[in-house]
Amino acid sequence: MATYGQVAELAGLAGMARQVGYALHALPEGSTVPWHRVVNARGFISVRRAADGCDVEQRFRLEREGVTFNDAGRLSLEQFRWRPDGDHS
């Protein structure tokens, strides 16, 4: 799991989290990019203005991979965030 901001920073685009969101939204149908593994900095799935069910699909995919959500729909970034250095403590 990564945040939009984390992906932006790793791409050399610090502070441009929204651009990551736009890029993921523009992926063609059937793309193999793991778009579902990117969430907002608070640990929530970001719902687009046009409700097209992507949030339901994203949660389904994450839960299938073992990610759990609290009653408010938030996941623990402390537990699930990807760390490029491999440190998951």
C-alpha cells in the first residue's frame, strides 16, 4: 500500500499527489498497474466525484490481499504502507 503523495515523491514529483491520482484515473481498462494499492494520506480510499464503483472494487481487491479496514473505512498505514527500504516494523 502506498499513498498518492508517496508515489509522487518516489517519482521525483514531491507535492504533486493529485497528479498521481489523475494518472491512475487515466489508466486504460485492463491495465496491470496496481492502482488499487494507492490510498490517501489518511488511510482512506479516495472516492472520485463521479461515483462509478471504483471505491467498492478497490476495497474488494485490498481485502482479498489481506488488508483490513476499521468501521470508518480506514486502513492502518502503519501496518500496510509499503516501505521501499523493506522496513515494515
